[in-house]
Amino acid sequence: MESSVNNELRGRLTKDGIRIYDPADFAGMHAAGTLAARILDDICDHVFVGQTTGAIDAAITKMVEDAGAKSATIGYKGYEHASCISVNHVVCHGIPGDKKLKDGDIINIDVTVIVDGWFGDTSRMYVAGKLPRKADRLIQVTHDALMKGIEVVKPGNTFGDIGHAIQTYVEAHRMSVVRDFCGHGLGRVFHAPPNVLHYGRPGTGAILEEGMFFTIEPMVNLGRPETKTLADDWTAVTRDKSLSAQFEHSVGVTGDGFEIFTLSPAGRFHPTYEA
């Protein structure tokens, strides 16, 4: 992302071009990640039947501004919104607008903020009205697949281990992992190496090292994994029009495991938090 913030880079690069940050840098990532997560907590009350995705985005924009932060997506490659809002068969990068939510719609809201030069990136699922049974199952599998991927994050494991953990879990539930989009490195930039694939073979890919920061954000379809991008050059949908879900956390590799920077302060990461 091209940004006016100070993107001074720190740490060293691995042979794979992945930046290794210093222990002191974890605090900056926690601050940015916590704000992004808090915004997604607060936006829960704005998701309801009859609400427009544009109104949800307007509320997010105000929350970012009120926090004294910046949106990483406004101005990114010409994008004009503080969030991506993807409904039902939209896989990712849904553009907020006049679309009104209907009963049973499932919605992914993706937010990235910049706090003191650090990027906090996270997304989660919501539901308008009553959650349909098949959508409930899709959301649960997607959430659990993300956590399966995070659980294998530790020094010495590989990015292939992360993808394998996600893929095998999803496919065991007869769903599919989207191949066309992936997680990414971040820190004092929006997108950086590595590409974090949500499928793969164990033991392959770059080796995880303490100080790596990246997102894990599996997109899971009830049907086939293929996607297509619409004429707006942003919105990606399932080719077979099956439902799709996504959850995303930003994480850092510690000396013996991982830290999640984007944990929900209010415990609202899963849409059934009130149950």
C-alpha cells in the first residue's frame, strides 16, 4: 500500500524476503490489532435486517477517525472505503453500498487500520436476522479452520504446515478452501512477503521464525473453491454461487509459539457470541 504514514522498516530479512521484527515491535502490532478488533466488536450492533452495507462502512469510517487512526484501505489502489463487506456468495473485497441486508444473510467485514505506523488487519463473520443452519455450519468450520492454522504457528514449523492444517480440516467437512486469495505479511506495511496459503503440504514453504508478522485468513466455500472477480475489479464471488465465509487474524511468531494481535476485546469474534 502507498501511504503517507511513516513506513520505516525494521528488523532483518530472511532469504525468502520475510521481515523479522524486534521483540519491542510486538507492542505496536498489539495496539493496531486491538483497535481493528474493537471496531469489529462495536460494529456488531450496526448489522441487522434492512441495514445497508454503506451505512455499516460509514460507521466504521467514523470509528477509525474517532480513534485518531487511519484506514489502510481508503486510497489503496483507488479503493474508497474503510472496510470490505462481503455478503453470502461474495468471497472477499465486497464494496459497501446501497445493498440492504436480508434475514439470514451472512456477512464478512474486513478492516485494516494504521496506528502509529503499524497495520492491524482482521475480519470476521456476522449474520443479519436468524442464522440458517447450513450457514451456521460453514461459519463454524471456517472459524475452527483458522484456529487450526494458528495452532501450528511456532518457530521451526513451515507455512506449508499452516496451509495443510487448514485444508485438511475444511475438506474433512466436505467444504473447499479458496485458492485465489491468501494471507500476507504485514507490520509497518500493509502487504509484504510471505503469501500465506490456506492449503498445502506439511514441511513445505518458508520456515517460521520468531519475529514474523502475518495474517491467516482462510476463505471457505460450501461448494467448489473457484472464484471470479466482477467487473468492478474488486468483488470476488464463488463461481457456483455457493455460500462463502472467512475469518482473519493478524499474528506474530514468538519464541515458543504465537501471539494473536487481533483478539476480540469483547469476545465477539464469532457471530453466535450472544448464544
